[in-house]
Amino acid sequence: MLTDEDKRWIEGVLGALEGRFDQKLVALEARFNEKLASQLAALERRFDEKLAIQLAALETRFDEKLERVETRLLTEFHKWASPAEKRMRGMSQMIFSLDERVGDIEDRIKKLEGKQ
């Protein structure tokens, strides 16, 4: 059977062991947190690098597609505008000739009215 003195001694030893265990646990937790922070920082750097590379690739592909769309749009506009411009020139010439004819008719009418 244990005496009170034995119980106190065991409690003291257990208390000392618990204190040392707590110290080791705190130190281990600190090392773990440092290691985790270091690994997280490295992972974040790698993620940022890969993200930057992927964003640059996406930007390049977007620029290429945008250039193709612009080229197609300008080509289609040119296809539409060329005949329209020719038609407008033809109409301008037709209107100009009609203006000349109307002017000639007005001159003839003035001459006829002057004779009366």
C-alpha cells in the first residue's frame, strides 16, 4: 500500500513529466507551424508562378482570337463597303447627269418663255 509521502512523490514526478511533456509539445507545435508556414509559402509561390504563366497563355490566346475576329470583321465590312461605294458613285454620276439635263431643260424653258 502507498503512503501519503509515496503519493506526493509520484504526483511530483508525474507533474514534472507533464511539465516537460508540455514544453516538448509547445516546441514541437512551434516547429510544426514554422514548417507548415514555410511549405505554404513555397506552395503559394509555385501557385502564383503557374497562375501567371497560365494567365499569360490565356492573354496570348485571347489576343490571337481577337485579332482574327477583327480581321474577319474588317474583311466583311470591306466586302460590303466596296460594292456600296461603287453604287453610290454610280448614283452620284446619275444625279449629276440628271442635274445637267434639268439645267438644260430650264434654260430651254426660259428661252421659250422669253420669246412669248
